[in-house]
Amino acid sequence: MTLRSAGRLETAPFKLALPVSIWIATLLLVGAVLVALVGPELYGLDPLAQNLRQRNSPPSVKYLLGTDHLGRDIMTRLITGLRMSLLVAVLALAVAAGVGVVLGLAASAASGITSRVFFGFVDLLRAMPGVLLALVLVAALGSGIGPVALAVGLTFAPTFALVAREAYHRERALPYVAAIAACGAKPMRIAFSHLLPNIIGSIVTQTAIIFPRCIVTESVMSFLGLGAAPDSATWGRMIAQASRFFETNPTAVMAPTLALAGLTLCVALIGNEARRRLDPIQRHLAR
Amino acid sequence: MSRTAIFGALAVLGRSVLLVIGITIIVFILLRIVPGDIVELLASEGGFSTGQMEQLRQELGLDRSWPEQLLIWSVNALCGDFGVSLRFQRPISEMIWSAMPATLQLGALSFVIGMSLGISTALAAAIWPRSPWRAVVEALNVWSVALPTFCVGFAFILIFVLWLRWMPLLGNLWLPVLVLGIDIAGQIAKPLLEDIEEARQSAYVRTAQAKGVSHRVIILRHVLPNALPSLLALTGLVLGGLAGGTVTMEVLFGHNGLGRLTLDSVLGRDYTVTQATVIIIAATVVLANGLVAMIGKLLDPGREKMV
């Protein structure tokens, strides 16, 4: 905590000497993003096409990872599932960061009773177990990509609100804020045009921490049968469906499970490293 | 025990009660903005007439205003009556009573095992700084952040049930406990180790070193008690995560617990059940956290940063 006393938060000089694991994770993540962007079109098979004569078939030349219980190509579903996972996670992250930061900053700047009520509400949401909150939100908002992204996003928004508040109070003590206030700027203007650019670092760090959680929460939701549309290929749903046949066809479960674990592992490693490098004082806030 | 400590503890308890009330209101509202009326949904499935719909609405009390409904529900709930399941026409309290033991057993065992595992690895890493224990703490941390519990659950099922054939799948208790326990250990080991290392910089540690107290005794007798409040604060996150983890584990391993009941009610649009189970689970977590925070206050009334 001694870092705070220096006025502006001083970060260690940025060294590019990243550990090997981070390099590998970054490469894999970039690869995953590329595959999600162009993979489904390049690979060219229909993720919903069923070949009922070839149900639960083992990996072959035609079906690289075999087929599932309806004779659908697992490799194709894996690739479209990747697109779905990343899409929902990115949307959820945007909702969480957008709603959390904007409301958190506005409430902090408003101070007084508004701020108290708002952060009381934030405390309330944070006191609820995350998966339960997401469950209730999905129940209220319905399923589909949009509602699920919204539900997952709103689950993580309170964390961003707290980060925004902490960053706000850290910055407000600095002389430049007093200078702008002396020029007659209103609190909201100070918060959004002057403070926001300076606290973007904390927010980006928090995004890196929350992103893997968004991916995991989305997959848990679709594993539980609450994800995007019932027949679309998401990893969680693939795992749930294939789990009924895993004695006859273990590949169908293992492929999406390993893919999911690999993706979250990469993202989490990068997030951890970002946190360690950029913002050592936030560790107790992350959830 | 000083008066401030007792007042502080009571304030913490009061805050938890307020949180429970707030959560009840939020869940109540969320489940009432559900697209479409529950009665209309049931009617479209069961082919009711308009008259029957009105009657059903009256039976469920849905013709009253929201605050009235909330008040009636809360009073009944405090007396242990959570209404009737729309789908199964059974008293919800009965369903909850039969589901509760499985969840409590799973949750309590995972909590105890996870906490002991996490605390002991963090301590081992602190006592022997240049040992592989540090790497174990790091690995546990990455494990719990990166690997969703249901993925780990599947991996364990593949290994222990299908390949090694050591145990059956359905109703298995020890595999989910292991999965959740490792997850919890990963959540607490690293923050605890970081706290211990922060405390090692303190003046009292230097004093103890100057007196010639051994490294191990410094960690166990001087640093650990000072890290206790932050450990108590960490249990808050652990309990919240556990409530979610039990849902997936119950689904995976076929336990008929509260999490399973909640999920089935959401999937089956049995909202009176969802409302009851979600509020009960959330209230349990909040009150357990309040209790933990209260203990923290009583141990250390000066500490302000308690959650």
C-alpha cells in the first residue's frame, strides 16, 4: 500500500521480458480469435448437419474429431462454439465494464445520498452468489445470445463499479483535480472528461481479470441449459449433451472440455500477468 | 469483551439482515418482470379458460399489488411456508427440506477440506520460502481461476470413474468434494500467502527476529494470527463461489440438492420455487458471511476493512 503515497500510482517500468507461458498463452489466444473470426467459414461444414448413420463415430479423415450423438461433426461444432463463447464473453464484458464504470463514476461524482444508495445496491448484488444472480437474471431476461450476455455482464458490473469508485477517490486527491475544480468544472465533467482517461489503466486491468470469468460463467450457463438458443453449438451445451454418451464416445466430451479449459487457462494467465504488472493494489477487489 | 466490539458485531449482524431483505426484494422484482404472466404461461400449457385463470390468480395472490405480495410472502416464509410449486402442486418447504441435507453435506465438506488444504499449502510456502510449495500455491491459484469446476468434474469422472473404475458416478460424494475443495484452496492460498508476506515486513517481525525467534515460530505464532482477519474476509468470496459450485456439481453427479432444485425450477419456469430456493441460498450465504465477519469484529474490533 505504500505505492499510494507517491501521489500518482507508480508502476514499474514496463519490461517486455514476458515469461514463456505468457508468450504461449498469447499466441494461442490470438490463434483462437482468428479461428473464431474466420474458422467457421473456412472449415465449411454445417455445425447442425446431422449424419444419423454416423452417430458417435470415432475420429476419422472426414470427421477430424469424430461425430456426436446426432452424427454432427465435433470439430465444426467446436469452431462455431468458440465463436459463440468469445462473442458472448466479449459482449458480457462490454456490458459489465460499460454499466459498472459509467454508473460507478457517476455515483461517485454525485456523492451524498445518491452515492450511498447506489453503492448499497452494489453491495447487495455482490453479496449474492454470482452463479445464482446470473441464474435469476437469465430467468428474468430469457435465453439467447443477447439476454445471456446481458445477464453475465450485469453479474460482473458491480465489481467494475467498485473499481471505478476506488480509482475515483484515488485520483480525486490529486492536485490536477483541484485545479480543474478551481476552474469551475462540474463534478460530472471532472469525472468523465478528466478522471476517466486517467483511470482507464485500472479498468483495463480489471477487464483482464473478469474476461476469463465471463467465459466460464457463459459456459456454466449453457452447460446448465440456460445459454444461447437451444440448438446452437456452445461448448457448455456440447459437454452437457455429450456427457450422456461418454462411455461410448469420450472424445465428444473431452474435446469441448479441453478446449474450454485451454481457452480460460490462456486468458487467465494473461489476465494474471496484466494484474501483476499494472495494478498491484487491486487484488482484494477481484471476484 | 469491550462494548465497542459488541456494538460492532451487532452492526455487522444488522447489515446482513438488511442485505437479506434487499436480496429478497431484488429477486422478487426480477422474477416478476419475467416476460409474460406465470398464469398465462400455465394456461397456454394446460388450456385453462379465462375464469379458471382468474381463480388461479386469486389463489396465488397475483391479483394483489407487488408490495402486498412481498409482505405476505415474507411473513409466510418466516413461518416456514414458501407457498406451493406451480408445476408439482407440492408445498415448496417440503421440497426444500428434502433437498437441503445433500447440499449442506456437499458444501460443508468442500468448505472444510478446501480451507484446510488452502491454509496448509500457504503456510508451508511461507515457512519454507524456497521450497516447491510456492509453485503449488501458484498452480492452485491458476487452476481455480482458469478451470471451471464442471470441466474439472468431467476430467475426474473420466479418470476415476471410467478409466480407473474406482467409484460409481451417481450419488458420488467424494469426487465433487475434491473438485470444490481444490477450487476453494486455489482461491484462498495465494491471497493468504501474499498477506503473510506483507505482514513479514512489519516491525513486530523484525523485533521477533532480533530476539532470535525461529522463522517457523514467527510465521505460526506472530504472523498467522495477524493474517486471520483477512482470511475471514476471504471466506466471504469462498462461500459465494461455493453456492454456485454446488449447482454444477449436483447436476454432474446426480445429487438431489438445492442447486439442482433451483436449476430445474428455472428450466421448468416454476418461479415460486426459484424464488424460494434462490432467496434461501443467498440468505444462508449472507448470514454465514455475517457470522464470520462478526467473529472477526469480536476478535479484532479496531479493524475497519472487514466485509
